[in-house]
Amino acid sequence: MSAAAAAAAAAVRAARLRTFHALLATLAGSSPELRRDIDAVLRVVESEIIPSRGLDAEGLVRAARQIVSLILPEGRAPDIAVLDYRDRPFDPLWAGGEVERALAPVDGSPDTLLWVVGLQDQFLGGSRARSARCQAAYDGAVDTLNGLAARLTGRGRITVVVL
């Protein structure tokens, strides 16, 4: 991996950490100690625990459950579902079925966190991050996923987080 590619990958990881940190801080509060603790946990996970390929969808669910359980009071943690786009392209035509399949294991939960991974890499990876057209396509994909989740009835609250 070239130095430029390594720097770009580090910037993407840093952006993901900031995004995830902001999400967790809003779920658990925003005291300075909590922010520092969350940041430390995420940095350790990012640098030492997660292999270069990353975790599979089930591993992501376990990791997210563990982190959320550490910072939220018992009984307040949402159920977590993962929609993984790291190995397949996003297609709005099939996204509705994919969202429903991802949420099937947590069916009936009053509070669900739908964690969408791989979408940023598809639309904003590398030099595409500076392209207005790619940014607009990414925004459209995120809006599509939010709209599909909002249309699902009888599932309680669904929070969509796109990483």
C-alpha cells in the first residue's frame, strides 16, 4: 500500500470513529469523561482488535452490542442489526428487501439500531470523496435507506446509522 493510500485509509477510519463517537455520545450523554472513554475504546478496537479486512456482519453486531452495553444503563440498549454493503453494490431496487432481511433477527424490538456498513466506501472511497456527483449519489442512497426504514411499521423505533 502506498503512503498516499495509507493516509487516505487512515482519514476514512478517523471519520468513521468521529461518526460512531457522535452517535454513541448522543445515545449515552455527553460528559467529557464518557467522550474520552468511548474514544479510547474505539481507538483500541480500530487499531488492535479488528483485523485488516474487518469483522463480518455478525462480528459487527457483537462489537456494537458490547460497546453500547458498556455505556448505556441496563434495559436501555437497543437491539442491533447490520446491513453489510462491503461485498456487494448498493441497489435501490433491492434495498427494501435487504433492509427487511437485516431487521428480521430483531423483529418486534421496540428500539433498533440499523448499522449500515460499506456504503461510504462504495460512494466516497478514494478520489470520489471530492466528487459532487458521488456525494449526491451517496446522499441519495442514505435517504433511500432512511425512507425504507421509516416505512416499516410495527417495528418500533429504528435508528439508521450509515458508516
